[in-house]
Amino acid sequence: MKLQTLILLTVLVMASVAAAREQYPLGGYRPIGNINDPHVIEIAKFAVTQYDKQSGAKLKFKKVIKGESQVVAGINYRLTLSAGEGSVTKIYEAVVWEKLWLHSRNLTSFKPLHA
């Protein structure tokens, strides 16, 4: 009886792990629970500022619309955000790679999203 219970529990655990891996593959992006977290906002503002420096644009950060993170050798933040110049606001996707222990951030991608 104990062996059957152990086998059943093992099968149930393996099934739940398999289901979790389908939803969030190892190394894959996961939704950020609170996109209004001050750290997430800081990452988004960093992305816009770095893009402006690299491109010569004069975008101003508006808000984070959606966010995902991925654990790598640090954390990749993939953010959908709004930013604009004057009265023109557009939606962008930015990817920032952060290594907190080194106090290091790098903008790896910043592109407009077409509606």
C-alpha cells in the first residue's frame, strides 16, 4: 500500500512539473507581477534614456504596459512601454539585461511595436 501511494505521489509531482514547464519553460520569460514596481519603472526609464543617447532621439518615458523577466547570467527584462516626443506617443519593446551584483545594466534591444 505504501509503495502504491509513493508511486501515485511521484506521478502527480512529475505531471505538475511537466505542466509548469510547458507554461514557463526553463530559461523562458515569465510575466512580471507588478509592472508598477519602482524597480521595473527604473529599468524602463533606463531603456528610454539609453535609446535616446544611442539614437539621438528625445523620447520621454510615459508608462510600462507589460513586462516579462528571464533569469540568465543576470536578469533580462522585456518591457512593452509607451514613450514619445511632444504629443506623439508610441509603443516600444525594450530589452534590458541587468546584473544587480555588478550594478550593471545594458540595453540590448529597443524597437517600435506596430499596432
